[in-house]
Amino acid sequence: MVKRVSKVLDDHGVDEIKYHWVKLNAVTRWHASNNRTDIILFDHPQFALLNRDSILRDINPRELGDPFWMYPSMVEEIAQLHDVTIWETRNLLRDFELRRAFYRFNYKYLHEIPRHMTHVNEMVYVTESILTSIQKHHNHFLATDKAVDAPPRMFFLNIQSRLDSLHNMVTNLRHRAESNNARIQNEMALTYNDAARIDSSAMRAISLIGLLFLPAAFVAAIFSTSFFNFDAPTGIWKLSSHFWMYWAVAVPLTVVTVVSWFFGPVIMDKVMPQWRRWVE
């Protein structure tokens, strides 16, 4: 089973990932008496026909004494399809990397890419596992007396060699799929870190606004309302001639506080390098 993916535009002009599954089931039966093999391919008509043509094209009469003679052709077609699907997911990833600003904070689309990659990687693992099992049973067949004494043993070893080569191919495909998965995980981490950085910047801006008013509010609390006098009978507000003292204290204190907010950590790093250990 292999998953095919592609990017399309939906009815609203938004990027959307479409997919479909390509599944192949095969039933084989080998008749040792006359070296006849029955093969049934089904589930995906087009892919089954492709495998049929590949088997008929690669058939070698001298290999018919090996019950595994058809598997190299079938595995080769499946490996080629895996190669296509891995490139399809890689293209999705590369498009995301090139248009990172366009897809910024599009978490739904970002979630879809690793979801499909997980399925593609899983199928590569399954293919590799099945191929390992085929090789194991073929080695067992070669170890039997019948296979050892048979004149066409060299052709049976050629089948084993083809299976080994295909196993290496599938393993390399798995490594490529794992590399794509690592890249998308890196993109997800970068996107989430950017979101956290923006949230942190917003909170820092809010904190700075509060910091601008905090020193003045503190000074006002100390001086209370002694700078103002309200005459109830006349309804006149009177301002003290010493009101300048409030600004003389509040403005420098605000400046010192804001400067400490921005440059305090840098100064502390130079004066006392180990101070972060105490606060962390």
C-alpha cells in the first residue's frame, strides 16, 4: 500500500492537500511438479496491470523453478512508486520552506504535511519489513537439498541478488523519508518558536507600558494629594507651588527604570556574570 499526495486549490483558492491510496494484494502458488506459478493481483486495477506487465516482461524460463521468481519485478515497481511518493511529500515540504512567510501561522496546513509524511514513512517501513521476510524465506529455499542440487541454482542466486539490491534501494528510500520527516519537524519547531516570540514581544510591550506608569504612580502615592487643594465652598482647585518636585522625582525615576529594563541584563552580565544562575 502506497499513499499518493498532491497540492491543489480548493473552491476558495486556498492550498489543500489531496491524496489517494494505491494498494496491491498478490496471491501466488507455485507447483513444484511442473514449475508452474499461479499469480493473482487485485485491489488496484491500474497498478495490478502495471505489475502484470512487469512480471511478463522480466520472466525468465530458467528461473521458474524458484517460487520467488516474480517478487523482484513486483518489488521494483513498488519501490519506484515509493520513490515517487517520497518526492511528492518532499515537494510539499520544499514549497512550504520557500513560501514560509505565506504559510505563516497556517497551522492546519502545517499539520497536514507531517500527517501525510507519517503515512508515507510507515508504508516504506512496511515494504522493507515484507522484503526482509521474502529474503529470509528465499534463503531458506536456497538452503534446501532441491535447490542445491538443481542445475539452475545460479539463476536462483540471481533472484536473491536482485532482492538484496532492491532491499538496499528501499532502505535508502526510508532514509530519505526520515530526512523529510526531520525537516518538517524543524519547520514546525520554527513556526511555533516564531509564534512564541511574537507573543513574548506583545507581552513585553504591555509590560513596558505598565512600566512607564509605575514609577509615576509610586511617586504619586508617596506625595499623595498634598499638591492639590479643593475649596468646597468656592469649587476652586488650587495647585501647590511645589508641584515641580513631583516631576523632578517621577521623570528621572521613570527614565532609570526603563533604562534598567532594557540594559540591566547586559550590565549585570558584565559586572556579575553568574547572576543568571541565581534567578533561574
